[in-house]
Amino acid sequence: MDLSFLEDVSSPFAFGRIAVGNTFVNRDKEKKRLALNFANKVNTILISPRRWGKSSLVKEIGTGMNQIHKQYRFAYIDLFSIRTESEFYEAYAKEVIKCTATKFDEWISNTKLFLQNVTPKVSIGGDATHEFDLSFDVKDIKKSYETILNLPEKIAISKKLKIIICIDEFQNIDGFTDSLSFQKRLRSFWQQHQNVTYCLYGSKRSLLIQLFEKRSMPFYRFGDMMFLGKIAPKHWEPFITGTFLKAKKKIKTEQVTKIIELMQCHPYYIQQLCYLIWIRAGRMVKDSDLNASIEDLINQNSNLFEREAESLSNSKIAIIKAIAKGYHSGLSSGAVISEFKLGSSANVTKTLKALDLDEIIDIRKGEYFLIDPSFELWFRKRFLGKKIT
């Protein structure tokens, strides 16, 4: 098979991975606010639905601040697959050690120097310069969590560094055994750190608001709370047009508008749809290229959407039907309840709360929207008989 077509075919669009550099779109206001927070040691809580670009924003700031001053060090920790307090400590210590040293020998020496009260097990992969892992005996953790939690502050003071700890899917700590005690422990140590700043972010809005805005919770008012909104069409338009031009392809203004409207300014799906169009189109993007790419995008996700829909109750499906038909407010009104057989206003409130926890809907200024535009297009076709394009 001739694979010569793979020469010089680097994708100009990024999805399914962190968007940095030329693939990162706008966010100028958010970038300035977040960078100033980090520079001024202000802890930050960043909230937005999944795939709206939180990780890309944080990584973009980290890369930029590293270039300005080598004193800044960023530790990135993802709690998506972490389910216990012990796993948290291991990930926390490992990423702090890695971000504050550049060589494997330094990782080992720093582990011995700064974790003297603990006996970590260090494992290395085939490439000792890139693979490094830490694990602790459970008994050691119970005796020495203070040493682990104070690790970044100790290293920052010793090496004169400014460390920013960035923790994704932070709401997952709510599922840890005795989560409240764990949160109290984190807060008690972190609030004393003078050389370490924390950026805690996630996608489950209601859970995160409860963690940080409820007076009885340990992390109440822990830092500056930022809600990440969508990127406006005025920023997407030049990005899409310009990126296609760089790839030596032309796309019409009305086609760009259709992409933005159908994908509802969703960063992940705009980049994915543009990638599919880029693969398919020649020098000029045709309407048939755009429509076929939209169908491709929906088809790629249809099995996932089918499974998701099958797991939803009749009440949830009915509410989604109403939102998909354009009822973004007034869902508890008698007319909407009657049209979609929603039962009662109490049932509507209960179902909306459940859909919010399921991360299926987003609440903006008192109105309800489906988070996933691709799911919405599929749902309209599957349940409402609407055409996708």
C-alpha cells in the first residue's frame, strides 16, 4: 500500500488532546486573569463542562509562564482515575518531584531528601529519563501525610521556586472514603503554604460549587472562582478560516458560520469537525464535504449516544426532548409539562437536577442547554425526526 500521502500531513486542528500554540483559540481575558492569579499566589477554582478547554487553558498559561521565568514550576495531576486517598498522595508526590527536577538522578535524590519520614517505592520504566513512579505503604501514609502534603512547600523554599499545583477533576475527592476528613486535612496544610499556589478544576458544576461555596465545607472560599464560558463566534471565525488557509484550503464564510452554529462554539467538536473536513476536502471546501463530515462526526459517536440514551429514564428523555426543541426556560410551566408529559413541576425540578449531575445539561443564567452539541444533533434525529444537516 502506498503511504506517500502521509508525508507532511500534520493536522492543523487539535481535539482529543491538549490544544496549545497555534491550535489554542483566544481566551485572552481568562488567560490574563489566571496568569495574574498564579503570579500573585491566588488559588483558583476553574469550572466548566467537560471538553470546554480547561486543561488547555491551564497548560497554555503554564507553558507561557515557564518561558518567562524558570522559577515557575507546574505540577499537573488528573484525578479522573484516582479513587482513594492513598492514590492521591502517590500522584501528588510523584508530580511534585517530577516538576521540580529535570533529571532522573534528581528525582531520586529529591525523593530521599524531602520524603525522609516516608519510605517510598520508586519504580522506573525502560527509559529512565522519562518514566518515574512512586508508591507508598499504607501504614507510612497514615503516619506521614503531613510530610507528603507539605512536600511542594519544602521544595519551593529549598530551591527558591514558585510551584503551581494544577488538579483536574478535583470533584472526584468527594467520592473518597471519609471525604470530609480528607478535605479538612488538605485545607489545613494548603492554606499555610506561602510558595505554592493551587488551581483546582473540574466539570461537575454542582459538586464543585458545593465543595467551594457551601459555608460548612472545608474548601469554602478557598480561592478565586472562575466559570469558563464558550469561546465567542468572533474568535472562532478567523481561527477556522485562517487555519484552513495555512493548510492551503479555502472555506467559505457561510460554511464557517454553519460549523460554529451546529457545534455551538464547543471547542472540542469545532476542532474535530474541522479536522474531518480538512481530511475530506480538496483545495476548496464544498458544501458536500461539510455535510458529509457532520454525518461522520455523528456516526462516530452514535453507539456511545445509543448506550447513553438507553440508560436514561423516561423523565430524563422527556426533558431532553423539550430542551432539544428549544425550551431552554419555563420547563415547569403547565404548557411544557402537558406537551412533554412531565408529570409535575416537582418532577421537572428533580429531573433537571439529576441531568445536571449526569453532566448532560448546562445551566446558564437560569436557562438549560444540552452540553454536547453532537449528542443534541443525534438526539434530534433519533427522537424528534429532524435532519442533521
